[in-house]
Amino acid sequence: MPDIYLVIGGSGFVGRHIVQQLLDRGDTVSVLDIVQRYHDVPFYPGDITDQAQVADVLRKSGTTCIIHTASPPAGVKLENADLYFRVNVGGTKAIIAAAQETGVRKLVFTSSAGVVWTGASLIDVDERTPIPEKHKDAYTESKAQAERAVLEANGKNGLLTVALRPAGIFGPGDRQLLLGLWQVYERNQTHFQIGDNTNMFDWTYVGNVAAAHLLAADRLNDPAPAPVLNDLPELPKTPEEVPPLTAAEEQMVRYVLPPISATVPISRIPTSAARPLGPCVTPPPNADALLAAFNNPTPANIPVYRTRFDPLSDSSIARLKLQDPATSPLQVAGQVFFITNGEPTYFWDITRLVWNHFDRMYPDKAARRKRGLWVLPKDVGMALAAGAEWWGWLTRSDPTFTRFKVGYSCESRWFNIEKARRVLGYEPKIGLEEGVRLAVEAWTEEK
């Protein structure tokens, strides 16, 4: 039978896109949130930190799958961090308990790629990256604790769980990234840059994030492609003792992934076996085969080579199986997945793309932006941010320019999404360029 969905936080940015995609494919969906912004699905107001309230909503709605996106937004200035831990940690634990109490089968949790950030650069990191003991802010620390609770609940009392870690979400309905960039644009400060803009950063279109949640929900029931180690007569003690990959596992990690081409189109290098044909008096006898091979974006005969450092090599998979013998790293249940557009770009390039779209929509404001770029070294930015924080403390106001934001904009933060592509079947459909256009157009209409 098809699932009945409850999107917790369904009035919010990511949650609303998930609701809309569920509606678009004809699913039954309800929303649990503290405020009702839309009126096209059943809505239940409630406090997610109250297990009884959540359980009551689950029974009334007949929910079989929970998609939990609710969270205070990152970067909110609070008197203390209690709200993050009360909602993200306490609320998530209450949702888990309510789901187990009422027999809900599936729980998809929206975590954050920031849970692995220590303040240093993250370059092509994958799901093996450990969560640090000390976090840079309360938001990511609370998300990490909530994620741990979700994964620990997998398989208990019939509940299957999965956590997704999106990075740098933007799109229609965004009130964080676009709001900040609009304020900079309005103040005519777009000519300032902190750092040398050589740090790569992952951004993710919100529609792609929503699609990943639906994929995770759909595949939570998928069985492991091989028996988990706990099912073996004797538990292996070393990676060498772990049984070799089954045919199903081999198929999952060995097929050729297509290039991500949502923004940059696929470009093939002509070869003797695959090439376009120019004007010719007599076409070669295998002309059709040459053209077909050249136009095929993912030739099946390209080998997939892996080393022991690869996250999906045989040795890496064996070590992951030993770490958690109750699950398989190649199934959805009990796993985490980084979700991005797969298009890491220089940090300040995305801001300028947004500002260029603003220029086209506000030509009177665009004229004043014709000035040279002022590049401030990171150390100078840190010093200025420290001064802004001191002034904020002195005047009892929240500074908008902080050392955290300087560090955030000057470090590389991009992630390996191969696991999500192979295990979830996730592919980003909307590229950065189109996503920014859609986001700015929606922002302009709503502003």
C-alpha cells in the first residue's frame, strides 16, 4: 500500500517543497507545524517536543512515513542556545518515541552537512568523516545529536530511519541566503570580498533536496543487497574476514555514473571509436555506430577503478560493515547521505550570480555597482568582525558581521555525493544557474 506522509515542519522552506512534490505525484500528505502558511493539505498545529501531541497527530492522520524537517533556522541570534537543543534534540527524540509508540514504519530526518565541520576546510569529504566532539555553533551541534538519535533508532520497534545532510540550501522561498545577499545589494556593498575566492563551496537547490527526501522515503524498505554481518554464523573480526561483495553489491558500486550536467553540459572527447562526422563524400561503414557512441553520455565500457582510500572500495565497505554489523552501508535504512548539487563552485561566484540577476531586475540599482572589487584578506576580515562583535556587545545588539561568517565564507566546504547517487539513486535535476534564476524570480515576486 502507498505510504501516508506527515511532513513535520511542512510550512517551512524545505518542508513546503517536499509537500508540493508529494502532492505533485498524488500522495496523501499532512503537515505538523507551529504555523499554517498553506491550506492545500490537512494541517495539525503542535509542539514536537511533546510526545503525546505528536503521537495524537500520527494516529489522526494515519501516518506511515514521517519526514522531519522542523528546526529553528541556523544563525538565529538567541539569548542562549536552549531553543536549538530543545527543538532539534528533544523534539526529534519525542518524534522517534511517538513513531515507535504508534507503529509508524519510516522516518526521514533532515540533518545538515555542517555536522562534520570543525572550522577547517572540508574538501570532497564523504560519510566516513567523523562528527567532531566540539562544534562551531549550537545549530550544528544540536543537529548532530538529533542525527545520532535518529540513526540509533533504526530497526527498533519496527522503525526504519535515515538522515540526509544537505549543504547550502537555496531556492524559491529562501529567506536566509537571498535575504542576506539582498541586504548587501541594497547597501551597495557588493564590491567587498573577504578572502581570495579560491575556496570551493557546495550549494544545493531546494527542489533537489526535496527530491532526495522522497527517494529516501521510497527506498527505506529496500533490503540490504547482502546479508548483514550480524546474520552470519560468526562475526568477522577484521576487514579481511568480511565476505566479498555479492553480485548485487558489485552492481551497485561498479556501474558507470553519468556526469552531472545540470548546469555544464556533457562534453565528449572524440576518439576513433566515438566521434562526430563532418562533411564527407563517403561516410565510413560504421558511421551510425560512431555517432551513437559519441552521443551516449555514459559509455558502458568505462571501467570503475577504486583504491583502498575510496569510500566505496571493497576494503572501505568491509570496514563500514564492521563498524555497524547490524546494517549495510549500501542500503538506505540506518545510513546518512550528503546531498548537494554536485557542482562545487567558488564561494563568491554564487553571490555575484545572484547580484547579476538583481541587476537585470533593478537596472536603476545596477548602475551604481560599477566600481572596482575590494578584496580583504581573511585576517583583516576576522579583525573587522571581532570589532563588530565587540560593538554589538557594547550596544547590546546582534552583529550581522561575525567571525563565524568570515570563517564560513573563507573555507572550502564541498562533499562527495557518490553514495547518495548509487544507494538512493539521487541525481540533481536543477543546476545552480537555473536554480539561482528560479530563486531570484520567486524572491522578487514575494518581496
